[in-house]
Amino acid sequence: MGKNDRPSDETWLGVMTLRNKGLEVSLPRPFQRELWDLMENNVLMTVFSRSEA
């Protein structure tokens, strides 16, 4: 049960879709920060994070 601070495939579960308008983000702040960097590059994407309970 040792998890690295680095994003793993399990943590990055979701669907990324390019959209012209609207941006729905459901990820922790650390991940959102990376998304903002993508937005600055004119890349709008919708990310849905799946949490297994």
C-alpha cells in the first residue's frame, strides 16, 4: 500500500475530450495545476476522475 507522490495510471483514470467551450475538472489541486498549463497552450480538455470506493 505504498503510493508514490507521482501520478500513476490508476490515479490518472479518466476520459479526456477536446471541447471548444466549457471545462469540467474533477481532480485534486496538484492535477488541476497541470491542466491549467495545458489551457495556456490553448488546449481545452474535459477530465473525469474515477474514484474507486
